[in-house]
Amino acid sequence: MQEYRNEINLIGNCNSKTQRALFQHAHGDFIRAIVDAIWTTLEGKLPLQPEQLSSVRKNKLTLRRIASKNRTIQQRRRLLCQQRGGNAAINLLNIVKEHF
């Protein structure tokens, strides 16, 4: 995940059309890094403040759907490109980028 620090910061700061384009054309390793960040946060390995934790809880079902083990990279990419999945992932990545 350290390898994709710049891309994660870019996704957190750009508009939704650019985010969608980045998700559509991202390498599989980048999608795996996002899934790793989602899974690490959902397991509670990152110390979160109460407002961050409520944001994660609100999007927990969508995040679990993205991080599910029985999904292919293409299915995860498709979920990230959807409005709900992309917004949930962006909110989570903005929380995660504070920790590295």
C-alpha cells in the first residue's frame, strides 16, 4: 500500500469523474491495495476517531462487498466505479491516508 501512496492521495483530492477514470484504468495491484486498506480498516486494525468510525459503519456493507474474497479484480473495479462503492471507498481512503 505504501507503493501507491501518491495515487491514493490523488484519488482523495480529485473530482468524481477523474476518480472513476482512475478506478477504471488502474492496475490490478492498485485495486488490491485499496481492498487491503478496506479490509484492514474493517477488521479494526487502524485506530479511528468516533466520527471516522461512524463513517465506516455507515458504509460497512458496501465496503465488505468490495473487499469480499470471492470477487475478481474486474468485479471490484466495477463496484468502485459505481457511485455508492466509489464514495464509500473515497471516504475510507481519506481516513486511511492520515495514517501513513
